[in-house]
Amino acid sequence: MRATYSFPPGFRWGTATASHQVEGGNTNNDWWAWEQQPSRIALGQSSGLACDWWGGRWKEDFDRAASGAQNAHRLSLEWSRIEPTPATWDESALGFYRELLRGARERGLVPMVTLNHFTLPIWLAERGGWTNEAIVGHFERFVRKAVAGLQDLVDTWVTINEPNLVAFLAHLTGVFPPGQHSLTATFNAIRNIVLAHAAAYHAIHEIQPQAQVGLAHHYRGLRPANPRSPLDRWIAHFREQIFNDAVAIAAHVGSLRLPGATQRVPKAARTQDFIGLNYYSTEQFGFNLLHPARALAVGTYPPGSDLSPSGFIANVPEGFWHALRWANGFGIPIIVTENGIEDADDSIRPRYLATHIRVLWRAVNFNWPVLGYYHWSLVDNFEWERGWTQRFGLWELDAVTQERRERPSARFYAEICRANGLSSDMVGHYAPEVLDDLFPPAGEAELTRLVKR
Ligand code: FCB
């Protein structure tokens, strides 16, 4: 069967990146300090030069994105560069971002800018980071400076990337700085992130009334390990509420529901002009009597899952459907701000891409207001505590020589962007193993029946 799943005109096709992961030489933030400590990062690696965007290689990478028919790009600002010490501004850093954003626009890539993607200036981390409510005012001050300086080049802003993940990983599982293991600190961080987002939302609209502002939510598909076990069902549901729902609902209705307390955060009500959705995978949760706390933090993939090389991500496109349905529940536009898989050999990425784009098409054709899709990521970059051991790029990077090499998925994604759709020819070429699933052949019996009629 030959067919095409077409998207509406004007659909945004892009890739997403984050400052610390691509710029290199970000020595003034909490992550750089963390990377210098033994055993924090896989194989003792560090961000180093990263993709050398600070050195100017963003130009060649934007050329790649543009020649791959992308029309949008999501990137983030490095707070520690713009405000290296409290309330002192480095205008040359802002100048760098102006150049970067102009460069994106000149290449036909409409920019979307994240104001905080995981990293904090050292001076702020030293004062407790997200666990100290003082961060709310600091963030607002930074946002005002950045938005005032860049508003002529940007109209879509993500205030904070993945509030749930940053709170959990930094303060509960401890794999992000500052490496805490405290539920109280985790919930404090979530609350302060919601307040900081709300303050930023109002500040941005004051400066730039027509701006579109949202959060990038990490939506994790969550299932009970044993659907017949009430404990497993309870833990999956509980986790769903605090991990997937709490922040998004708080930014919708102005009330933050965390275990033990519902707090009113009235300024956060209706502070999303769109839902930014980061979806990667779906995992299962089971209750373990020996380690009850683990049930909150550690999920697993069922045996037989279609796994990425390090087992970090399972290819579960139905979970993307659930994520989009969840996002649609908020009744505002949806932007898929991240989706992708680590795969150095590009052996699973083409089918991951094909099956997820097909789900995206279905959502669009249910008239859910999905405006765009940003694949994570354009080029391999520094993957936080997993260092360089995981490769999410459409383009491969040799971080030592800084050479880039195109993966087949880069060509596949370029064909999708150029056609504004996903065709059976593309899938037959790049991911033939899922062709029959995505484009079911007409059954012979069916054909005979039709012909006989
Ligand atoms: C997301 C992060 C992004 C990247 C991808 C793989 O959780 O937002 O920076 O690390 O995972």
C-alpha cells in the first residue's frame, strides 16, 4: 500500500537542544562543578567543549538543520553566562544569544527559547537552588533581563524544562546536583519551580504581551507492573499524580497537590499558553516491600521491550498517544518540545521515529491542537549524568575532533520535514520492519470480496 500521513500547513518541525549540553566551556554553573567531582558522571566524563556552539559551531549545525528542511529550533539560554554574579549582567553573553537567534531566523528556523534547562549559576546553587524560595525572585529578575533583550527575536518561551525531573533527580534520587535524597526538599523544589514559572509567565507577558509561554513537561508513561495487584496500581497512580500531573495542574488551576498537602498557588493559575510535552518512554512500577521508597523512583521495562542500546529507553509509541491525550485535556495548544532515543548505531531510531510520528499524525487528525514537533536532538551532545555514553543526535558527533556525521535518521527526518508528512515509501526505506504495522497491506481476501461484489 502506498500512502502518506500528511500534516497541516505550517506545522513546526524542529530539533531541540540545551545550552549546557551543546555550548561547551560552561564553567560557572552547578553542573560544571558536579562534573569535576569523582563518580558523578558515567566514565568520569564531562561536558568539556560539548558541541562547541560557544566557539561558533552552532552555525554549521543550524545549516544542517535548515538543509534538512526543519523550520524551527528549540534552544536554551545559559543563566550563568548572562548573570555570572548576582545582578551583574554580561551583555556580551546576551549578544551571543542575539547572534545565535538571528542566525536561526536567517536560516528559516523559528526559535523557541527555554529560559532554564537544568543548570543553575553557581552563586544560586550555593544558596540552595530550587529548594530556597529566594530563587523565585532571582529567576524573575533574570527572565526580565533576557526577555527584554531578546524579545524582537523570540516569541515562544519555555520558562523551565521538566520541573518534575529536575526536582526528583536533584533532590530525591540524587543523580543531578546537589545530589540530595530528601522528599521534603523534592516537594519544596517543585513548589518553588511552580512559583518561579508563574512569576516568569507574568513578567514575560508584561514585557511582551503577544508572547506564547509554557513549560516543557516530562510526561512519563506509567503502568502498574502487575495490573491485578492493587498495590502496584496504587503506586503507579500515585506516581502519576505527583510526577506527571502536579505541576501541569498547578499551572492550570493554581493549586499544587502533593502528598500530605494541597497548597494554593493562585498566581500560577492559567499560566500556560501551550503545553510543552517531552515524551520518551513508558515504564512500569511495582511495589517492593523490601524497598518501598524505590517504588517512587525506579521504574522498569517489561521483558521483551524494544530497548535502546543502553536499555535507557523503550520504544512505546502507545505511551506517546497517552501523553498527547493527557496534554489535550488542558484545552490549550500542544507543542511536542522533545521526543527521541539514544542510539549510536541508529539501529532503533528510524522505527522509533516512524512509529512516534504516526501517533503524532493521529493526534493531529483528532483535531487536537498540536502545533509542532521538536526531535531531541540535532547532534549528539552531553547527556547529563550519563555523559557521552548515550547518543541522541540525528547527527553523530566525535566530541574530540568535533566532526559530525549524518545518521540515516537525519535523512529520514529531513524527508518527513520536507514532505510535511510520513509516507510509506520513507518507512519502506528507513524502517521496513514497521511498514506493515503503519501501512497495513490490503488483505487478499478483502480484495477478492470487493472485486466479486
Ligand atoms: C530530557 C532532557 C534533555 C535530554 C533528554 C534526553 O529529559 O530534557 O536535556 O537530556 O532528556
